[in-house]
Amino acid sequence: MTSWIAGIVGIVVVGVLIDILLPEGDSNKYIKGIYALIVVFIVISPIAKLANGDINIDNIIQNDDTYCEIDDTFVQSVNNDRKNQDIQKITNSLKINGFSQAKVSIFLSTSNIYMIDRVNIDITDCTQNSADCAQKIIDIVNKCVNCEEVKIYDYK
Amino acid sequence: MIKFKIVTVSILTIMALSLFSINCFAQNETEEKLEESIDDSLSDLNLSELEQWFNENLNDKDIIPSSLKETIQSIIDGEFTYDAKSFFSLILNSITANITSVIPIILALFAIALLYSIVSSMSSNFLKSSTKEIIYFVCYSAMITIILGKVASLVVASSSVVKSMQSLMDKAFPVLLTLITALGSVSTSTVFQPLTAILSNTIVNLVLNIVMPLFITSVIIGIVGNLSKNIKLDRLTKFFKSTSNFILGGLFSIFVTFLTMQGLTGSLADTISVKTAKFALQSYVPLLGGYLSDGLDLVVAGIILIKNSTGIIILIMIMASIAVPVIQIGVFSLALKLLSGLVEPVCDNRFSSMLYTVSKNLGTLISVILGIGFMFILTVMLVIVCCNLGVA
């Protein structure tokens, strides 16, 4: 493109010089006609290059697949905060329903997105038996968080 | 009977007061927990690259007075004020400084035009009319040397602003997308990732590699076209200007359409899923519903506040980085238009035409900066508006 612009600038300067230096006479109009043809030729010269398909789009747009990396450490830290908050929430809810000694642990999925895979409830220290109140505990947990699986442990 | 009324009113008042105090206590406790959550999240958030960009490119204490984390905290606390007065005083200062820097160039150009006018008025005494053409050629060359020097510096400034905006995007989007991912908005995050890559990579590179060369070509051909009376290149200049405008307009339209469609779809999917979770909580746990759903939002609410405050700071950074070059180009363009008007009655029409062509072409340069800035602002604003799960 630079050479093309330089060509146009050059031919226009030559045209000005022709105007200044060319003597009056019959040959004047022929010289100006030839000059006009040269100008047109220079102006349309990049079209030939375009028609040949010489333009490489990769030179214009560089693809970068590694762009925009997410800070996994921060996301994990927020997920941990949310996990602790959910543990607190389930513990409080269980306490209100009479399982004050229940121990809650939450297992998250391995992805970045906060998803609870499993909730473990240990009611060993509680007075109730797991056989009697399993469904009640599962209901309480499901009301607090969305999770696939609730496991209840009772080592009494 | 009166005693009974007094006792009833007293009991009701005491009940109302106790309910109010319980409510206030719960509110204070929630606020404290929220502040604690924000402090924790903010200390974990990595803003070092964004801070480095600000120090390298702007570093203006009038724009952001303290460190980014402190500023985010002050926005969340509602202490950060950015009034219209200080913003306009910054713009006015920049305009005044640019006018002062443009005055010598305009005076020099006007002096050359006047000189040509004086010399050409004596041309009736010259033997050949071509002598007048030589004088025109010399004066015109002197003028374009001065103008091209300034235009080249503006092109360099514009390219560097576009590149610095690209670098800001590279630093800002990972932070914003990290915050969106932390909110659990998987659809929005998946949508924004390719979108921001298209903006930062494809569009900026297309503008830098196609629109900017077209602008330079348009300016040069516009100047050269007025060199001779016989060679007219006006239509060619218009062709390049139209092509660059067409590419810019096309890029912006496609991007905005894509952004609107994808952004809405992604955020809608996330909002629906989260609202379903909240609805389930509130409807199935009647007594605890309020407490639980409020508790659900504490960490998330903190992240939303941080996301929106970071977005606001990024918006301020974008506006501050594009304001100066846009004012610079705008002032020079207006000055050239004024000069074109002043020169028109005193000397050759070609001078005035050349000045006006350059001034009109500078509009493309402003469009480039404003267009990329606008797309960037739109994306950041969409990030601010999207994924406000608790409040949407």
C-alpha cells in the first residue's frame, strides 16, 4: 500500500512539473492524454493484486486461543466461602429441627462453577437414630441447597 | 376501660419497638457479614495488572485518587464521588491546552496562505503564468509539510490509544469474567469469553490494519489531489473515506447485534436458574425462607458489588484514556475548518479545499477511537448489568 500511495504522489508531482515546464503547442494534449492513462494505471494497480487473492487474512487477524484466562484461585476461594456459608446454613436449619450435634460437610464438583456434589451429615452425637429421621434430614438439606446426593452417617 | 386501653397501647408499642430493634439488629449483623465477605473477596482478587496499566497509561490522581482496591471499597461504601464539575474542568483544561498547542501551526499556515496571496496578486507582472504555479507549488509544499507533521503525530497518538485500550481490555476482561464465573453465571461467562476475544483481537486488529491505512491513504490523496488543477482525485478520496466508514460502521453494527443477542440470552439463562433456586427456598421453607434466601446472597452479593464497582472503575479508565486524543483531534480538525474559512476569500481555492478535506478526514480518526471505546464501554456495561442475581 505504501508503494501505491508513493506512486500516486509521484505521478501527481510529475503532472505538476509537466504543467509548469511543457511548452504551448499541438503535442501538449497528446502528452496530457498519455499522462492521464498512466495515472489511471497507477490508481487501479492494486485491484490486480486483490483479484489474484494475494491478501492473507492471518496477517490481519491473529487468533489467540489463550486469551482471557480466568483466575481459578479467586474462584476457588469464593466457592470455599460459599461452601462454608452453606454448611452454616444447613447446620442452623438442622439445629432448629432438633439435630443440634449434627456435623455437616459439603463436597463440591471439580469444575470452577459452584455445584454441590454431595452433602455428608454425621449424626453420631445426636440422640436420634438415622433409620428414623433420614428422610427428614434429606428434606432439610434439600431445602437449604441444591445437591445430587445426601449421605447420613450414624456410628452409634 | 381507660386503663385497659393504656395497657393495650403500651403492649403494642413495646411489641412494635422490639420487632423494630430485632429487625435493626438483624440488619446490622447482615451488613457486617457482607462487609466481611467483601473484604475477604477483595483481598483475594488480583488487580495488579489493571493497576499496572493505570500507572503506565494514565496515572492521574484526579481520575482515581488511591489504589484500585481502595477505590473499589470506597465505591461500595458510597464514598466515591465523581461529580460533573471536576469531569468538565478536566475536559476544559484539555481543550485549552490543545488550543494553545494548535495556535502556532494555524498561524504558520495562515501566514503562508497570506504570503501566497500577496505574491500572486503581483503575478500580473510576471512574464509567464507558470511562475504563479511554481509559487503555488512552493507554498502548498510548505503547508502540507506542516499539516502532515501534525496529522502523523495524531495518527501515532490514535494508534497508541487504540493499542492501550486493547491492552486495557486484555487486563480488564479476565478480572470481570473471573468475577462472573465466581458468581456461578456459567452461561454469561461462556458467552462473554469469545465476545471479548472478538472485540479485543479481531475488531481492534481490523481497525488498526485496515481502517487506519485507509485513513492515511485518504488524507494523502486528498492533499495530493489539490496539488494540480488538472489532476482531480476528489472522488478517490471520497471512495477511501466511504470505505473506511463502511468498514467501521459494519464492524460496530455486527458487534453490537452480536453483543445484544448473546448477552441477553446468556444472562437470562443464569437469572432463570438462580431465581428457580431462590423460589424453591422461599416457597418450601416458609419460616426460614427469608433468612435462608438472604443468607444465600451474602457472598454472592459481595461479589456482585465488587464486579459492579470494578466495572465502574474500568469505565472511568476508558473514558479518561479516550477523552484526551479525541479532544486533541477534534480541536485540530475545527482549527483546520476555521482556517479553511479564513483562507478561502484571500487566496487560491485549492488551499481552502485541501484544508477542508484534511479536516473532514480527521473525523474518521475520531470515529475509530470513539467506536472502539463505545464497544468497550458497552461490553463492560453489559457485564455490570448482567448477573446481578440477587437484585435482577
